[in-house]
Amino acid sequence: MEAFLDESSRLTGSSYCYVIAAAVTIDDHVQVREAMRELRAPRSQVVHWHDENAARRREIVGRLAELDVHAFVHSCHPVAPKAQERVRARLLVAMTDDLAKEGVDHMVIEARKASLDKKDRATMAATKRSGIGRAMRYSHVAKQDEPLLWVADVIAGVVSLHVAGDDSSYFAQLRTSLLVLRQIEPKP
């Protein structure tokens, strides 16, 4: 089973709300990919939560709620501006553990800059050495190459708005029975 991961970082006052979402499709991957491609705005290569206006967001979340997609979402709030990469690493470890327990054997992580992907690889190597997710494979894939990453992007965006207390209307649209939310407490 595969999971597709993306994150959202939202400034709330002087700190951030950091969220990682893992979309696990129950439906045929082909069906979900096609549905996401149909949701692209004209002249856009991807669906990206940050770039969408309110009407488009409602449309996207409404369609996503119709699909049989389960999501695991881990969040941490508040996060100091300089602590985002450390928090990302903590959330990746927790996500790897939870997904491995659910039978996921491959995580597809949205590619970032090469230097940041290298940090993810170091986190994943240390995680495996600690005994968490030893059988888990992972790969970094460019967002434009995998529409299932767009699902994770949307869910991360929706949950970050909700957790930060900015807007829960999109969260209310999702089939929350298909979401597993976990708050990771910030380290002092």
C-alpha cells in the first residue's frame, strides 16, 4: 500500500502551524488521479491549495470528499520560525511509524529542493535504524508528476487552516471519518 505525503506551514501570529498529511487511496489510484487532474485550473499543471481562491477551494474539497481517500494528518502548533525543519523531521518519524502500522510499505513524499530532500533522507535513515518502518520504502517525487500528492496538499492545507483556528469551513466539508488526526506537542 502507498501513501502520498505533503505538508503545509501556516504563519499564525509569530509562530507557525506545521502539518504533514499522508493520503492513502482506497479507490483505484487511476480514478483518484483522474479526478484530481480534472480539478486543475486552466493553464495549471497542479492543484495547489495555496494558489486557489475560496470558491475553487470549496469545489476541490467537495470533490475530494466524494472520493474514497483516507488520510493521516500530523500537526504541530505553535512552531518557532527556525524550528520548522526539526518539526518536519519529528512529524516524518511519527508518520512513518503510524503508516507502517497500517500496512503502508511505500511513502511518496513531495520533492522539495535537493538540500531539503537530503534532510528527509537523513531523517528516514535514522528512523529505520531506530527500528521504525524498517521495511518502508520512500521516494521523493515532483508535485507535477503525481496527482495523489495534490490530495495530500489539499488535506494539509485544510487541516492547517482548521488547527490554526483560521477557518474550519473546509474541514467541515471533508469526510472526517476518513481522517486520522494526531497533534504532536512542540518541544519546549
